[in-house]
Amino acid sequence: MYGYTGKTLVIDLSNRKVTQKEMSNQDYFEYIGGLGMNTRILLDEMDPSIDPLSEDNVLCLGTGPLVGTMAPTANRTDISAKSPLTKLLGTSNSGYSWGPELKFCGYDHLVIKGKSETPVYIFITNGEVNILSADHLWGKDSWDTIRAIKNELKDKEISVACIGVGGERLVKFASIENGFYGAWGRTGLGAVMGSKNLKAIALRGHGDVAVADPEGFLKSVDEMRTRIMNHPTYKPWRQFGSMLAVDIYYPLGAITAYNQSEAAGEDFIKTMGRENLLKYKKKSIGCTACPIACANWVEIDDGPYKGLKLKGIEITPTMDFGARCGIRNLAAIAKATEIFQKYGIDCSTAAGSIALAIELFQKGIISKADTDGLELNWGDEPLIFELLRRITYREGFGDLLAEGPVEMARRIGKGSEQYLTQTRGLETNSRDPRGRWDVWSFGCLINARGGDHLRVQSPAENLRESAPEGEYYYEFSPPEKVVARIAIFDDWKEKIFDLGKNTVNIPYMAAWSQDLMNIVNSLGTCIRPPVLHSLGPTIYSKLLTALTGIEFSPEDVRKAGERITNIQRIFNFKAGEKREDMKYSPKFYNVPIEGRKLDKGKVDKVLDKYFEVRNWDIKTALPREEKLRQLNLNEFPWSRLS
Amino acid sequence: MAGYIGINPQLCTGCRTCMLACSFAFFKVFNPSKSKIIIEGNEEEGTFDIKFTFECVPCDVCAKYCAYDALTYVEKE
């Protein structure tokens, strides 16, 4: 096969049976790979209503067709399973070298079923699969685990995905670490790995990724590369990485502080703004095949964290531990990064639990009697780092925090759910929807994995001005010349943009953006703005056709993205999510930020309009029969929805 | 081509696009183990070594696809 290896490796840890599954061209045509194929495999292989920490859960690790090639940013792997945190579709995406290595080992996807009786790790090399004892690795942090595996297999080029102690202890938001500094962080997939007694998956491959039309593929790669490297966001992303956005979101009023109780103040932007990064940044680090290199290599040369050096200081932990938990020292964000990476826990939900605990303590809802005698104050760096340790080891008060904020609030009671800032189980904190209403914030309601911002991002944002308060259907569009060059089909542009009024229709743009991000997460490329904002289904169809020899039209690619959205919703429906569950946490409706709070009735009307755009039933949020037929989804056992 | 590849490991980000481009140029497949340029990384230190196999006959493919100026093709005078 071209592009794809055509093989999915299935490992049942209960009986150590290893099998290979051949996938058809039609499967790839309809689901592309990565996230799309993962979701399809999960629906085929498991019942979404199962207990996510039981051996019935299936862990699916999927690369995309472009992964392993030199297509810019094609390095990403999506990991999917039912989430123990949200109880919805769990999915998390990470880059670096693990995905390309899986392709060079001869596999597109790896499916892990069952549960090992004892701790094991998997080593795959050139088609050979070894299930090895991990007794000696159990209890080690992720960094020591990676070092030990590379040493005992005598190859420092091995790529390792592993869990830390967080995954072993079934912390509900445990991550799977991707090398030393990357992670599949969101939705608690590390706990799924831990529940299977699987410590690590190590890869080393020397196989080929073949190309159907080498000349045509290189031509499209060059076009893709030119578009990315000429995009206006390219150079700033190289300079600051994701920290670029801190200074863009702040003047919009989109950054909120102290468990999202108030707008972030000048103290935040002065200490945590992007210029502060340059004091510590020594160079850029790139994932495989990436021409952007957005990761910051930082070295701390003064203060309490002197001597620390790592790949880190990103916007996400800066929002999580900075804005949300009150830290006002960027070097401490580097320290937090070291801690959560080693422990193997997701920074966003860890900070979510800690911020909720601090707010409940400050409000007198919990006391020292509940916190093992700890006094919980905003921005207390040693306290926050100690709580990360107690969460990881489920020690004392940390055991409660390890369940995640939603379950914490349920157990504490006393009205504490009013202080939650999670949407459908995940933190909605990168841009607060009260400070800035747009496709991004609406996307938290429809994102398949829960309410974070990473699966529905508009490729045409105007970040200079926000829509007036009370407007829910529209945000302002970028200038007409930007709209003209954006890679959206003309018939969709007509539905999305009103250039006379300078507006973007949120329900239509949300649908386009969600499908586009599904495509990207299935191809195995990156969602950073230089990529997401400059490319679309047309160039992806050219790349896919030249690479695989399977004829993809631009509409075929768009439709695959739409198909993936629909099967994600089917998974979540079967996992138990109802239309009425699609809402923000009460804080966003009840607590104003500088006078602004969400109007639930108006938000629900936008949601209804989005369902109409999707041809989904407004009451159930389920695809209508006609839509299932259009997408060739009507004959699966799992697509019977009544 | 008459020339050589100038290297600056300090500027290397470890993306290994050069290795993918090299294998593709010579074998029409993507396979870093067939590349004549080798990037060896020390992930913990954030450093990268740039090496060439004896089979490397300097062309400009690796340098052409280096987005970071860690590799530059230098014409011989």
C-alpha cells in the first residue's frame, strides 16, 4: 500500500494474543486515519456504555496517512478510548517522533484490548512484537521509565510512550507521556493505560513509507510548505511558540483568573506575558517534519528554580497554573511542567482540581479539616507543587483532587458545583466565553471530547475586536483580503461570511471548523495557526491522492471530516450524553466577568441552529436518517439510534 | 553538484526533515534509516548532532528542506 501501511496491530493483554487487521481502501477513504479511524475502530470494537477503567475499554493509537512523510508537521498520533474523566469519547493528540516511528514499524494503528495480570510494556520493532515485564518500571516516573527502556533495549533512538505514577494510580486525568516533554494529556487516557497494567509502548522501525506518485506528492508538499512558511503567523510562532497568544487574548478580556472568577489583571500580563519567555528561551525545538518549531527550550538561570532546563513554557500551563491558580512567575511554570510531565498527569485538569480546591477553601466551603491541615492560597508555588504530588500518589486530600473537579464538587456538595469551570467535564479556560464569545468558545459545547478549545477552532479569526455583548450568532470577520485567500469552499464562504456586515456566522463556521480539525487530526498534521489557517480540504485532497493512489476530491475530504463528527456524536450518545448535557458549567451563566455572563437561552438557540446546519434532530442532537445515509453510516449495528 | 553542506548544530531543532527528504530523493520512499544525513538527538539536553554517512554525495536536498539554516549548501569556488 502507498502512504498507509494498511495494517492495524491488535494486542489483547488478557491473553497476550497479537493479531493483525488489514484495513480496506474504502475504510481509509471514509475515515482518513488517526482520529477518524480510531473512532470507527472504537465503535466496532466496544460498547461506549462500559466502565472506562474496566478491561472492556479499548485503547486505540492512530497515526495518519501523512505521518512518516516529509509533509510539513505530519508527525501526530491521536490516542482514543472512552474517557474515565468525562465518560465521553476520550481523545488526545500529540506529535514528536512516536507516530512516524509506528509507521516505520509497519503499522498505521495500534489497538490495545483487555488487561494484563502483571505490569508489562510493549516493544515493537520492524513487525516484531514483544510483551515484556514492567515489574521493574512500575513506580518510576515517566523520565526514569524512558531512560530505563532506552538503556535496557540499548538504543537511544527508540520512541517511548509511557505512563508515570499518575496513570498507575488511576488518576482520572492521567496523561500518556510522549518522550520526555510531550504528552497525550487530555481526557485521562493514562489511567486507561494504567488500568490495563501497561506501562509503556516503545517503538523502533526501519521500514519504508511508500508513495504512489512521488513527483505529484513532492509538488503538493512544496505548496503546503510555502503556504505555511509565508503565513503571517509563521514568524511570531517561531519566536514565541504558543506563548504568542497570551498577549493577544489579554486585551480581548478573554483571560480570567483565580478559577475564572475575575478578569486577569495587569499583574498577570506583566509577569506572564510573552516577552518574559525570552529571558529563559534558548532555542526552538521541532517535532518530526515540522518547519515551525514552536516548542521553547528554556533554561532557568536565577531564582529558586535555577538550573532547570527543559522543553516547556507553553500557553496552556501558563493559563492553568498562572491565570487559574495565581502563580505570577514564568520560571515556576517551567517547574510545574517538569513536575506534571514526570508524574504523568494532565496540567489542565490538575490545575482545575487545585483551583477549585483553593476557591472552595477561600470561600469557607472546605477547611483545614478537609485539606490535611493545608492552608490553600492563590499562587502559593510550593503548595501547588505539593498538591500535584498528593494528586499523583492519591495521598490524603490529593485522592479527592485526583478524581477531577466535577467529581470533587459532587462529593464535597454544599453548593460547590456552582464554582466549577468545566464544560462537559473539561476545563474551559484558555479563552473565557464570557470575555470573548466566538466560534472558539461555542466550540466547547460541541467538541466531541468535552468542553475544551482544541477541537473547534476557526481558521479565520478576527482577534482585534469582539462582537458586542448580547450577540451570539455572529463574530467579526477578518478583513476581506484575508477571507479571499482562506481555504474554505466558495459555497461555504457564502454561508459563513457576510462581508457587507463584516461578520462570521458562528453555527456554520463551527461546523466547518470542527470538520476541518477532524481532517487534520486524522491526517496526522498539526493545528497550529500557520497550518490550520493556511490549508484546507483542497490541498489535503491533492496530498492524499498523490500519496495513497486513492482518488480523493476536496469534497470527499470535507465529507470525511463531517462523517467523523457524526460518528463521534454517535459514540457520545451511546456513552450516555444527552442534548441537555451540552451546556457550560453554572459559573459561566451566573457569575459575571466585568458585567458579562452567558445567557443560556440565547446560547441554546445557537446550538439549535448548529444542529440544523448538521441536519441533526434539535431535541436529541442526533443525525437524522437522511444524514446517516448521505454519509454512508446507515447500515452499521452501532448507527441504529432509536 | 560541486559543493558541500555547511552545518550549524546550534540551529538544528531536531525535526529530521532533512533525513526524510534525503531518503525520498534517493529511494522515492520515506525512511530515515536510508538517509545519508543523520540527526542524533539528546532529547533531555535539547541538543542535536549532525552527521553524514560515507555514502553522502553532497547534493542540496537536505539543505533545501532545512527551515532553520542548520544546513546550508555551499558552492565550491
